[in-house]
Amino acid sequence: MKIPLLVPEFREFLAQNKTQELKEFCETSSPALVADFLSALEPNEAWAALQCVSPQVAAEIFTYLEPDLQKELVERLSRDQLARLFSDMSADDRVDLFKSLPEDRREMILPAMAQAEREDIRRLSSFPEGTAGSVMTSDYATLPADISAAEAINRLRREAPDRETIYYAYVVDEKRRLVGFVSLKDLILASPEAKIEKIMHRDVVSACVNDDQEDAARKIQKYDLIALPVTSPEGVLMGIITHDDALDIITQEQTEDMEKLMAITGSHETGIYLHMSVLEHFRNRVGWVVVLAILGLVSGYIVQRYEGLILQFGLLATFMPMLTDTGGNTGSQSATLVVRALALREVSTRDALKIVWKEFRVSLSLALVLALVAFGRVAFLARNCIPAGYSLWTVGLAISTALGLQVVTATLLGALLPLAVASLGHDPAVVASPALTTIVDITGLFIYFATVKCFLWP
Amino acid sequence: MKIPLLVPEFREFLAQNKTQELKEFCETSSPALVADFLSALEPNEAWAALQCVSPQVAAEIFTYLEPDLQKELVERLSRDQLARLFSDMSADDRVDLFKSLPEDRREMILPAMAQAEREDIRRLSSFPEGTAGSVMTSDYATLPADISAAEAINRLRREAPDRETIYYAYVVDEKRRLVGFVSLKDLILASPEAKIEKIMHRDVVSACVNDDQEDAARKIQKYDLIALPVTSPEGVLMGIITHDDALDIITQEQTEDMEKLMAITGSHETGIYLHMSVLEHFRNRVGWVVVLAILGLVSGYIVQRYEGLILQFGLLATFMPMLTDTGGNTGSQSATLVVRALALREVSTRDALKIVWKEFRVSLSLALVLALVAFGRVAFLARNCIPAGYSLWTVGLAISTALGLQVVTATLLGALLPLAVASLGHDPAVVASPALTTIVDITGLFIYFATVKCFLWP
């Protein structure tokens, strides 16, 4: 990738008011690339540069700017400048920016916009966050079924500047119900006189406005689409989601899954780690950590109950960290695999039996290996700590059996908890790995002391 | 989405040899949808259905079939059938299938293909896994700079059936060096006589064949591209990566990051949880778990060293699970955030100081809250367990201080370890959360006993 300009040169152009050069650079380069440049400048410089280019290009570059810079620029704009910017932005980016404005700015700007745009913003912002409706754009191309391929291409050419994509066009009936779609490739390959209804694909893959945004994105991924049409429950075309939005949705959902898995709450937006304040980071992390620390006292209570046993067998305390860690590790492994497979729609809760059976067999193999490790440790390293009256074998067997049982229980809990949460209609990633670790600590310590007691006081 | 056929009907068509109906259904529906249908059938039925449609469509549907079914079908094909299938597949899917074949099948099939295809396969399969070169396709459209927009459209129309996408065309010089690109939208909007060199964008965003595949995919995401050109280090156009591949790469990399974070090894392919054998699952999980269980014995050793202290203060064992868990949780949280921010190219190792400073402040706030929780627990629940000669205040203060120090250490280690691994050029996700948990167990127990000893035997 060639970068034909460097930031100092860019600044010089600005200082010397070389608007023609700036305009040419900004209008021939990729808007994301120009946005990278502007992000390195002061807000007033960035704004000066944006004013050199045509309003459409300025609006496009604006959508790629960092959220902080966007916010700062928006605060400097007059009502009319802001309205102009809004009317040049694509429908989905516009509504995102609109939703990020403070209430008073929102109310101020609406009357300054054309009625069609106002209604478009109201309509798009009415869908709840996380639905397909909330991420779709209304800048799509439609065609009637009864025109020819050549007419269709002419129409798309006329509409192209205002549409998010002209590579897919949707065919609707007189009630705007989605009846088919054609790609620009189909139109170019078809004979110019061929009617759209003859060329169009009728089995359109689509989403409903109320669908989960991740389901919609996964459809784009599965069917390799450039755009996915979104309809009302009655089949009326409402908008489209484009391939680039699908990438962003999937990245965001992945960040969310990973953060939830580590018991981090909050909005799970991407690209804001350094921008987020210490207070916000603290707020997102403190909740679960405190809950789990309090829950960890239950493990403490179990240890306390068996204090007599520990005082008699100092060796038991030695093996506690290994027991709790190993349970947490094996449980987190199975939980992660199940959460991921559920997120990728690879398994559903109907596969619960198959999953549990698989995890049971995996956990038995893991339990065997880990029990051997524990036995080895007792045999080789703890032979001098065995209390009088007990054989090394009995103590070793007791500790290995406890660890084996813990591994099986933890692995199965790790698989079952996300499945249970998913079957209740919640996001399985909330069975965070730290929560699971704390739960299997409790079950594990209980198993540990109960087993050891069983073996040593039969 | 309408599904115009059901599996039983599909079977009936096959049984009654209604090839015309089958052909029509398969050729007008989305190939991914047809592949879904075929996956529900027996392999011989699926193969019979594929033989009703044109070889090109059959090859396209084939690429969407589940890997298991693909493998089974490939085993049934004669050398010539397989060669035919290969020649109709797109270049990147073909090379993926080729690489999955056993050695003897690979050698058998190469001579049956045309020379150009043979060389294409050899070239594409020569790039190491994980590079941009290994995921690119050679089915892209190029244009010379000196033709007109109308001629360009005609050329793309002729080449369309063989190209992965005709929405982006790349402009190359006489040495096939990449000099620009035009979109089909640009061509349609331009006046028919305009020369390509006048319309083309010269600042082409591109990747090099040796780049990481994830970096290439992130470029597609950042610049909202339909395809990204991939060049040799000398700038010669070698292939393209399309938007749908970017989605798959990002999903796969994410699965890899998540699984690595939970100490799961293996190939990290997506969509194979249920297909993978128990043995493979076991192999992918056992390594780290055993290493960590052995490392967990170091924690055990520390506990053993302080056995005298525990025997004197039974209370200390009670707080051990809370101490180790909380350290693991806070450390995993910061590690996850840093690993994710590094994966999304949001921060780099150069931001290490900023990250550590942020995490330090967050950890101080967390430490304060958690120390209060621990103190509360001692004050309200353990007042009867304080050994004679010590005040509740001293014991409470000792335990809270230890927990606070543990939280700060664990959070900083969680941030620093991935940064250190990344700065050595390795994947930061290998600092798995279980490994981190085990490490902060060791540091935590050491801090715990040392602090308590300090307070209680000053």
C-alpha cells in the first residue's frame, strides 16, 4: 500500500491553504485511509481538511474517524452543518451517530433535516440494540420484476451514488414484499432484453428485523453474501445488512463472548481499551470478582469444616491448590468449547446428550492421567509426610481418586452449565470461566475431603 | 427464506429419476442451501444429485458440503471424475481440498489435470499455513490501464463465469505489478469512453503473500473491501482474498485465541466439535492440564513450607481458596483484555507503559474493594477463630493486605505476560488463562504467607 502523503506534508498543505491538493488527495484515496490521517491531526485541522472536500466524501470519511474525534467534531458544528453532515451520511452510520448524541443535540438537529431523513432515523433507531433491525441500512437498491436487464442496469447507475451497494438489487412487489434478488453480475451476464422476473433468484436468504444481529451476520458468512435483506415479519423489505457490517458484528460478538467468559461486564465495544477510563474498567470488572470472592468463602467454609482433618494430615493442604486449579482448568476447557460451538451455531441445546457423552469420555481419560500424576507426587515426594498408621498406597489412592472425581465433575459441569443457560434462552457465555472455577472449587473441595475421609476412616 | 423443497421430496425426485426438477432446484438455489440439503442425504444420494447438475454448479455446491461428506465423496470418485471436479472448483477451494487429500491421491490426480491448473495448485499450496498467500485465490480479474470503461465492462462480462468476483478488477502493468484498481461501480458510473488509467484508484490497499492471514483479513474489515489484492514482495499481483474468506479467517482466528486462552492446543478449526474424536479432544486438552497440575505442586510446596503456620492458624487455610481464585480471576481479566486488544491491532507492544499504568490503577481500585470484603469476612465470621494473643484487627489487616497485594500483582502479571510474549514475536494468546492462574497461585501463596508472617510475627 502506498501512502502518497505524510502527516507533516498534510499539515503543510493545510497551513498553506492548498485546498486543491487536499481535495484531490482526500477524494481519490480510500476514506478509511484519509480518516487514519485525520486522526493524527488536531480536531480543528481535521475539520479544516474535511471542509476542502465535497460534502458526500466528507461524510464518508467522517464515518471512519475514531469515536472520540467524531464526538469532538460534532460538538463544534452548528445545527445546519450537523444537519448537512447527517444528510450526506449513509443511513446506518447516521443512525449510529444520532444515537450517540446527547438528548438535547438530538432534539435540536431533527427539525433541521428533511422529513424523509427524519423518518428514516426514527424508524432505524426504533429497533432494540442487538437486533438485525438495529444494524441494517435503508440505502439499498430495489427493482420491479417487469423491467429488462438493460433498464435495471440504467436504474442502478442512476441510483448508485446513494446506495450502500449496487452489486445486489432486491425485487419487490407492489406491497414492497421481497420476492427475489439479482446481482449486478447476473444483470451483466444476462441478455439486455431479459426480464428481471426471468433472471432473479427466488429463494432469497433473508433475516427478520427482530432476529439476533449475530444470526444475521452468520447467514452472510454461511452463504457468502455481499448483503443480506432484512424484512418485517410480514415479508416487507425494510433494509439490508452489508458484508462489512457482518465483519464488525462478528468481531464485536466475539469480543463480547471472550470478555463475558472472563467475567467482564459492560458494553463490550471493540477498539476502546485505551480510551476507556480507569473507572469504567473498574466497574466492568469489579462486579463478578467481588461476587466470586464472596462465593469463595463457601470454599473457605468447607475447608474450615474439615480443619481437623487438615491438622491431622498437613499433606492435605499441600494438594489443595492442585485440586482446585485442575478442576478450574478442565471445567473452563469444556465450557469454552461448548460456548464457542453454541456461538458458531455448530451445536444446539438439542445436542446436549451427545455433548455430555463426549465430554464424559474425554473427562475420564483426563482424570486417569491426572490421577496418575497425583499418585506419583504422593509416592515420590510425600513419602516422609505420611502419618503413622497409614500406608503410602492408601493415601496416594485417596488423593488420586479425589482428583479424578473432581476432573470428571468439573468437565461435565463446564459442559452442562452453558447448555442449561442456553436452553433458558440466555447467552451461554455468562457462565463465565471464573464463575465456573469458583463453583468447581466448592464441589471439588467437598469431593476431596469426603473422599479422603472415606478412604482414611473407612 | 423460503425452502421450496423438503428432504423427503428431494429423495423422491432422486428415486424417480426426475433429473430435470433436481437440476432446476440445484441450479436456481444458493449453493450453500443446496449443500445443506445434500448433507442430510446418504453420500450416494448426494453424489447422484450432484451428477444431475452442470459440472460448474456441482463444483460450487461441493465446496459448501461438510468436510466429512466431501472426503467420503472424493473417495468414491475415479481419477478422471476427481480431475474434472478439481478443474471446475474455484482456485482457493481447490487447493484446500487438494491439501486435505492423502499423499497417494494427490500424486495420482495431478497428471490428470491441465498444466495451468496443476501449476496453479502447486503455486497456491506452496505458501505456509497462516499466510495471506495460503488463503488467496488466483481467480481474479485484471485490466490493462489503457482500455476504456466500456471495453473493461465487456472484458469482465466475458471473464465473469471464471472469476471469484468481478466487482473489483485490478490494473497491472506489463510486468503484472499492481498499479491500481477499479470497482464495477466505478466502471458503470464512468463515461463509456473514459480510460481506466483516469478512473482507477492508485492507492490500492494490499497485502503481501507473506503477511499474516489475520492482518490481511483485518485490512478487509478496516477498509470495508469486497476483495484485497495480494502481491509478491516486489509488488507483482499474485492473488486476491475475498470478503467471505475474511469472515472465515476472523472466525477461525477468534476460535484459536479463545481456545488457546483456555489452554487447549490443536488445529483450532471451527465447526468440528462434534466431529472430533474423543482421543483428539483428549490430546488437545491434556498437555497443558498436566503441565499445570505438575506446576501446581509448586504451590503445594509453598503451602507445605508454611504448614507450621497453618497448623497454628487454621484460619489461614480457610482463606486460601478465596486468595488463589481472586488472583486468577483478576489476572485472567486483564490478560483477556490485553490479548483481545492486541489481536484487534488496537494496541501494540509499544503501548506497554500506557497499558501497565492503566492496569495498575484499575488493580488498586479492585484491591481496595476486595481487601474490604476479606476484612469484613474476618471481622464478622471468624471472630471466634482468632488465636489467643492476637487481635481481630491484626489478623484482618494481615489477610486483607495479602489479598490486596495479590490482586495488584496478578492484574499486572496478566497484562505484562501477553505483552512480553508478543514482543518476542509469539502469539500472546499462549499465555493461557489457566497458566496464568497457576502462576499467580504461586506468587499469591508466597505473598500470602510472607505477609501474614510479617504481620503476626513482626
